[in-house]
Amino acid sequence: MVQADSVIFIASAFVPVISSLAILYFKIQEQTLLRQLGVIFALSIAGFLATLKFIPIVSQLCLKAKIFGYDINKGGTEQIPESLGIVVGTIFLVCVIMLQPLFQTRIGEYNAALTAICFMILLGFADDVLDLRWSIKIGLSFLATLPLLVAYSGATTIIIPKPFQIFLGTSLELGLLYHLMMSFLAVFYTNSINILAGINGLEVGQSVVIGCSVLIHNMIQLALKHETDPQSTLLSFSLMLPFIATSAALLYYNWYPSKVFVGDTYTYFAGMTLAVAGILGHFSKTLFLFFIPQLINFAISVPQLFGLIPCPRHRLPTLNKKTGKLEHQLKEKWNLINLVLYIIGPRTERELGIIMMEIQVVCCGFAFFVRYYLSTLFYDN
């Protein structure tokens, strides 16, 4: 039976989302916008229920196709169906495609977003089946950003922080360099979730927390009409709510003890979806703040990722079968998970998963503090 932890976590994630939606409902007076938000919410609920229904069905098909893995942290030999991110990605795309009539004035960017996300779902599933090399995955990740960069019609100017305006002026036009920066950020977002993994529920859990943070940021921006382009924010909102809903359904099965594995299909899909929302919603810097744990993990992992020191295939902590707890292997496996275990000591996988989620929540809270308080010290709004 799936642990009640997953239900509690999903409910906890939705509390701030539902609360913010209620506040937004009373804040916004435009009936058209309210109807649009209602349609997005209804489709997201349908996506959540559909994902709950189809994951058990597809998991059996994955086992028949020999797409499965073993839960290394439990030392078991049970075959667990893998690559269930394909269910989430497919149902997400169906939900978002049905929202197309809401974005006729932004149809180019809308279709580019779907193309980029669909490309990453395909890449992730191919990786799960073919086990692609890192160099190939990184190269294809850059190619997946091309539709988004070509269709991007927003500003390519960055605002200079106040302390540096005396030297550089109030703003700086980057042009093509801005597009290049967005491409690198999208690849980072896509792969950063993929390398902070290995604990039941971690890949989906961190994505749900970041997704909820993005959605709350969107709702704040919709409420503050004078600060934002409503259509850009609504486009980001329409991606995030179905993403959170379908991901929450996957988390129900993936939380400790996992009944299914998400595979690279989900991690690439999640990273690109969050990247697309940030780029088209015009809040790339804020999104970067939500990825603080992933940034720390990447910084720790750089020597192994770039081959400066030997990199094992699985960079997971070691299970102590006598205590049933995971112990760090920081000397051989450089990542945030092992660093956390080094600091706090051995923990069960369930405890470690909860701690990693708490770290993500705290970092996202800090990101809001920086965005809505500290940023006023360096920018005019």
C-alpha cells in the first residue's frame, strides 16, 4: 500500500496553491480572465485524475516491455516499472493543447513551447530505452530549445542593478546573447533535476515544489497588474497548473516506497516545462532562484560530471543493511544528497526524502524573499 506520506505531501503542496487561487479570484475583477483561470483549473483536475488512472495500466505494459529498474537503496531485486514519466508528459500535453483557444494572440510562442516540451519527452524516453551518452543528451537538449528561442518575442534587455548603473547605465541590450543565455538556462534546468535524483520521490517532489512556487509567483504577478504582461503570465500559469496536477498524481505512486520509477522521461520533461514557463513568462531570474538546491548540487557535481575525477554510474548513498539507513559516500560520489547525509548523519530513505523536500521548500521561500524584498534594494520594482 502506498505510504500516506505522499498524500500528505500532495495536500501540503496544494494548500498554498488553492489559497492563492482563492485570493486571486477576489482580487481580479475581469470576468474573461477569471473564466480562463477556471478552464485551466478544471482541465488540471481532469489531468490529475487521468494520470492516477493510467499509471497502473502503463506500468504493467512497461514490465511486459522489460522497461524496469531495481531499487538499489533497498537492496532488493523486485522489478519496478520505469519511465512512467511518459504518462505524465502525454496527459500534460493533451491538457495544454486543449487550452490553445486561450492564446490565439500568442500562438507562435504557445506552439513553440509545446514543441520544445514534446522534444524533451521524446529525448527522455529514448534515454530510458537506449541509455544515451551524456554528450548526446546535452547536445539534443540544446536542439530542443531552438523552437522556443526562434519564437521568443519578448525583450532582450536586462536591467542593471543600481550599484552598477553609474558604469553601465540603467539597462543593457544583449540581443542574440540573451537568446544564447536562455538556451543555456533551459539546458541547465532540464538536466539539473535529472542529476539530483536517486531517492524515492525526489525527482517528482522537487519538481512539484518548484512548480508550486512558479504558480504562486504567477498569481502574485496577475494580481499586480501594473507590474506584468497578463498574457505572458497567463501562458506560464497554463503550463504550471496542469504540470503540478499531473506530477502530483505521479508522486502518489513514486513516493517511498516507490511502486513506479519516473525515468529520464519525467526529469527532462519537468526541467523543460519549468524552463519554458520561466522564459515565456519573463521571469528567468526568479526561476533561477527556485533552483538553488539544484545549483548547489550541480556545483558539487562538476568535477565528476566533467570527468576531472572518476564518476560512478550511480552516485547514490550506501544502504547499511544492519541499520536500514543510508550512509554518505561523499569521497567517491559528489552530490547534494551525500553532502546532506555527511552533515546530518545516516537516515532512512523515507527520512532523507522528507529532508530533501524541506530543503527545497526553504530555498524556494528564500527565493521569494529575495525576489520581493531584497530585489527592491537593487531595482526600481
